[in-house]
Amino acid sequence: MQKSRGIQRFLINLPRSRESLKKEIKTSENSNKYYWNQRFSVERKIWGENPSKTAFYALELFKKYKIKSILIPGSGYGRNSKLFSKNHFHTVGIEISEIAFEIGKKYDPETKFINGSVLEMPFNDEKFDAIYCYNTLHLFLRGERNQFLKKCYFQLNEKGFIFFTVFSEKEISFGRGKEIEENTFESKPGRPTHYFSKKDLLEHFKEYQIIETGILEDQENHGEIGKHTHKLRYIYAQKLLN
Ligand SMILES: C[S@@+](CC[C@H](N)C(=O)[O-])C[C@H]1O[C@@H](n2cnc3c(N)ncnc32)[C@H](O)[C@@H]1O
């Protein structure tokens, strides 16, 4: 029998039990979805409510370049999107975890969140002036990274901008766990992490004119590890015309 809409809405707001999450992975090929749903269901707003320092940095660049609309692939529960939406950018987030998606809709109601995979973009025919993507590209293996970036290119207006941050080879966790592809390690089971050198990152963005790239230190305080600093590689670049 079909559940009423009211009950469905009620159920979707409840944190999932470990049992139902286990069942979900059996029917889902997407280990990222399982990993992040599990984390968000237990830790909720994992990184707190403050945006990453890199979002403030990108905000200034976006203002300088007169950007109006921003796509945020892997938007989580909206801690970064909220910085852009409250600064009057039209902001759209794509998030695979239903749990983060539900938290995000309440936390940042000005952003339009879409619950889906960045590998399945586009979800409509909207194009954007810019993409801000925080620590999501490094979660994929080589083939999927290329697929994701092709989709991002397609989602951008002519001469649109990208601002991506990724784990660099200077991260403290670099080399931890099984190396499943070159510079990609499974430091946590089911979560591959690719560590980017400068050369590697530039190769991923060769269809763009590079404006800036480098390392940004980003502090976090969460979970068992407590306070720690990420050494993230960032890239700010503009789409070249074909
Ligand atoms: C490291 S977290 C960063 C979250 C967010 N940017 C923040 O800083 O608050 C990576 C995010 O990407 C999401 N993600 C992973 N794979 C995805 C996919 N295939 N499509 C959409 N989102 C994905 C995760 O659920 C998670 O929210």
C-alpha cells in the first residue's frame, strides 16, 4: 500500500537507522552516497555553520568579476552556499545525500537544492556564471572526475568561471590507506580520496584559462580528530571558448 504524502514527508525528516542505511547500499551502486548519508545522519552539520575560508575568498573574486549565478556541486547542508545566497547571488546546490539535502533546505532556504548526483548533471537547462566546488572533485576516481568536469563545463555560460578546492599532496593524510589509483588512497573504507599536485590539477582544467591557483590552509574542528588544518589546492579559472 502506498504511504500518504504526510507520512512520507515525516519519514524523510527522521535520521535513518543503521539497518535502513545498510539496506540502501545493497540497492545502490553509489558508495559515496552511502558514506555521506551515514556521516550526515550521525554528525548532522559536520563542519558547523561557518563557511570555509575558501568560500570567503571565492566570494571576493565573484564580486570582482560581476558574477550573478553560482552552481555548487556537492553542496552538503549549505554552510558555503548560504554565504553566496545571503550576498544576493542566485545559488543552486546539487547534493547526493538526502540527509544533507533536507538539512540544507531548512538551513539555507534562499538556495535551490537539488537532490542528485553531480555525475548526472544537468538537471535542467539552466547555465551559470560560476561554479564553486568545495572538496568534492577529489572524492572520485579518474574516469568519474573527467565525467564530472565535462558536466561542469557544460553547465557554465560562455566565459563562465570555476573555483574548485581539492585535497593536495601536502595533506597530512596523503599516502594513508590502500592506493587504488595513482595518488588516490582509500584512507576510509568506501571513500577514495585523490590528492592533487599542481600539475595534476592544471591537467584536469586544461579547457580553462587559469587566473589563480595555489594552496589555501583551511581550519576545521570536528569529530574524533578535533582541530586540524587542511592544505587545500584551489583553482580559479575561466572557461575558454571552443
Ligand atoms: C567534503 S563534503 C563537502 C560538503 C560541502 N561542500 C561543505 O563544505 O559543507 C563533499 C560533499 O559532496 C557530496 N557528494 C559526494 N558525491 C556526490 C555526488 N556524486 N553528487 C553530489 N554530491 C556528492 C557529499 O554528500 C558531501 O556533502
